[in-house]
Amino acid sequence: MKLATLRTAGGRTTAALATGDGAYLALPASDVGAFLGQDNWRDVAEKTAAQAAGGEVMTNPDFAPLLPSAGKVICCGLNYGDHIQEMGRDLPEYPTLFAKYADTLLGANDAVDVRGSGRVDWEAELAVVVGSELYQADEDQARAAIAGYTVANDVSMRDWQNRTLQWFQGKAWDRTTPVGPVMVTADEAGEHFQVRGYVNGELVQDGNTKTLVFGPAQLLSYISQFTTLRPGDLVLTGTPGGVGMGMTPPRFLQDGDTLVTEIDGIGRLENQFRIHSNITVNG
């Protein structure tokens, strides 16, 4: 099944179940994360689908961030072999992790407004949605706790990221990480995913998650050794080769560019960029 968080006419968000042909049924929760917090969320979704004729059907969806109140947004960098090579690094022994906040997330078709960076880069990614609590879990337990998968782009401000050895300040800008449009439940998703990124229609990234150094279950297990993962948390698994910083010469997004991120079997993000790079901050 496919779950989404939609904006209603009043600006509220609501969890919804895809029924096909661009139609969605409202679910009893404010968003997908809140819905996954219900112990019986799968049963409720299946019951809603079975009673589709009597439910509220929403069309022409306005996608909100899939998990607008995610308690944890944890990302893995340097996790595809080709991307590691283009960045001039060795294969890691452990995952390279960094965090974002829920404030960084935005919807599948929302504009990305960047103020203060002139080196805005793209990173198409598969993201994993946590469906049950995990703490110090093994890989089998972690795999069982995956609610589903979604599409994300870890848009990065390279000028800020490279100011220090810590990446956080280049990764956690408000409303710069599109996620969605839907979460496909793990039971319906495939084992491997083709991840693509386009800038103004030009294919710039094309990789398969079978080349990940650390797969989704490995990542969740590893993260759970030091922090509890809960329903509605989000883990970004890394990006394949083809980022702008790795090109010769480096290439970055410009004001007015359109970034498309797609994963076969899950969905597509399309985000236009408004970049105001003339705003500077001392430091």
C-alpha cells in the first residue's frame, strides 16, 4: 500500500491511503508519522481500503512533507561505491552519519527557497521510514521494523558544509529536503531500487541501491545501538555518484532550476529552486 501526507484546503495535513488513479482516502491521523504511531495502523489502512466506497476521496493531491513531525531524521553519507570514489575517499568501515531536523523537510512538489548559499548541490536518495520502536536491534529485527520506503533529496549547501570538518551546517537548512510523495510499505516494495536525479531534464544521477555499502537494515540496526528509533523516524541511505561537487568543474544549482528525483516503484519529486546567493553571513 501507499501512504501520503496531504494538505487539505484549510492548510491542515492528513494521512491518506492511495487508491490508484491519483485518488486518496483520508486516514484517522494528522500525517503518516502519526498514523504509524498507532499499533494497528496496517489493519486500519486495510479496513479503510475495504470501505473505500464510503470514505472521503481526495484527488489532485497537494503533498505535504511525508513526515512533517519526524522525531529523528538521520542521514548516511558516502554509502555508494561510485559516490565514495568521486569524492576521493576510501570505503568506510562504519556508516558516516549526520542528522537533520523535521524543519528541513518539505513536500514532493514544493519550491525550495535558499537564502545565503551559492553552492547548492543535489543528492538523490532512497529513504527508509521506521514503523516500530528499535533499540540495540540486530539486522533481522531492524528489517522487520521498516514500515516502508520513500524518495528524498539531501540538498546540500557545499559552501557551508565545507567550512569545517562537520557537515551539519551544510545539511540542515530549513525547508530544503523534499521527501515523498508517498511511502510504499515494505511488503510491496522491491529489494533493490533504481535512484535517479535530473537537473532541468538532464540525467545527472543514476544508481542502484544494490551497490550500497550499508543497506537499510544494516543502517537501522547500527543507528539503534546508540539511539532509539521510533515510528515515523526517517533514515536517508546516501546518494549515488553524479553530485555537482564531484563534477569537473564543479556544478551547482542555479536560481530557477528544476530538480527531479525519482525511484522506480515509489515515486517522483519535482522541486523548483529559488536561490538568493547574494545574502552573506559573517563567519
